[in-house]
Amino acid sequence: MTAAELATLHAAAFTRDRPWRAEEFASLLDSPFTTLLTRPGGFALIRSIAEESELLTLAVDPAHQRRGLGRALVQDWITALPRSITSGFLEVAEDNAPARALYAAMGFAQVATRRAYYARPGGPPVDACILRRDLTHGHTGI
């Protein structure tokens, strides 16, 4: 997927938050630490440095949601990691119940909160939940 295609899909999936621009995706894709995982209808962008891997964003086209694509992309992320990675983490909006349920089912637990992290037009800002999961050798996932 091109940076423009990623930005378009991200905008369709993130209607309450500011979607990322094509230039932001292009910059991230230029990094040797960033990996793009794709499936028809969705993508996951991850960054792995040292012993940690971060899910930067995961987007699923609304027409493909609630079909297991998000779970498959998280599983792809976990199983694709090299053995040197010992933990995975991400942040998710506190009010994003479907995503929080997915990540909990995949073994992620909340370890911190960023207060008022996500600005919401016409409403109060929303906290970001920082989630983490220890990874074992082989990263078999859930």
C-alpha cells in the first residue's frame, strides 16, 4: 500500500480522531525500524527497536470491521517479530471499547494512562490507555 492509500484507509477507520496524513505515513515507512503489515481491507504499522515493538496504528476499513481482520493483523504482528523482541505495546483511546476488548483478548494489559491525550471535536479529550504484553520465544500469539 502506498502512503496515500494508507492515509485514505486510516481516515475511513478513524472518524473521531485526526487521521494520519500521507506525509506522516511516508516518513514512518522510510524508517528501517518500521514494518507495514497488510491484509485486504486493513493494515498494521509497527515499530520495533531494541527489545520492544510498538503497534503504531491499526486500521480496518469500516466495510471489513467485525470480521476478525483486526485480530488477524495483531496476530500477524506478534508472530512476525524476531525472538529478540520481548514485549509489545500500544496505546488506545479509553472510549474505544471494541479495540480495548480485542487487545485484552490478545493478552495485552493496561500499564499506564495518558490523561486527555486524544482531542475530540465538540467534546472533552479522551485518555489514552497504554497496553503491554510480554512476548515469549516463538511468539505464538493467542
